[in-house]
Amino acid sequence: MTRPRLPVIVTHEARFVLTEVSQAQDNFLVTYQGKPIKVSRTNTGSTRLRTVATTFATPAAAFNCRDKLNKLFKTDQFAVMVPYEYQLVHMTEKQITRRTYNLNAKLKGTE
């Protein structure tokens, strides 16, 4: 039995590649101790950094990622969370950088 097809919002076709954006029901986040995370990997002999996805549109992929991380780090602190409140943020890259800088200054005690 196949999964039901999600409604397509936008499509784009160029050079034999069809890109579709579908409406997801929920986003599933892998968290550590209740906080969203970012996972990065690199080979020991390389400087190439690879980011591992921690946000998923399907619960099965999120639970698989959680299980792999719990097994890798020998813990049970990784969990799957569904955010219930979405907030639209309008910021430019400069504003985000400035906001991060101000937050880091507050954490260090200097502003």
C-alpha cells in the first residue's frame, strides 16, 4: 500500500528535472534534551563539513534519526518533537548576524 500523495503547492520544470513543493502535515524535529539541534559530520582526514538533516516531513524518518543518534552517543536524550506554534520571521541575513552577535555579547556579560 502506498502513502497518500500530498497536495502539490508549486512546481518548476527545467532541463528534464521536475521540482515539486508539497504541503506537509507537520514538521518533526529531532531534539536533544528538549532543544532543537544541528548535526555536522566530517571525515578525520578532510575539512569538508557535512550537515545531517534533523527536520523531517515524515515521522518515520525522524524516529530513525533519533534512534541512530541515541545509539551512536549511547544515550536516550534524543527525542522527536512536533512544534505546535509556527511564527513567520522577516529578517535579512545582516539582521540575523547582528542579533546573534548581540545575544553572544549578552551571554558573555558585555554589550
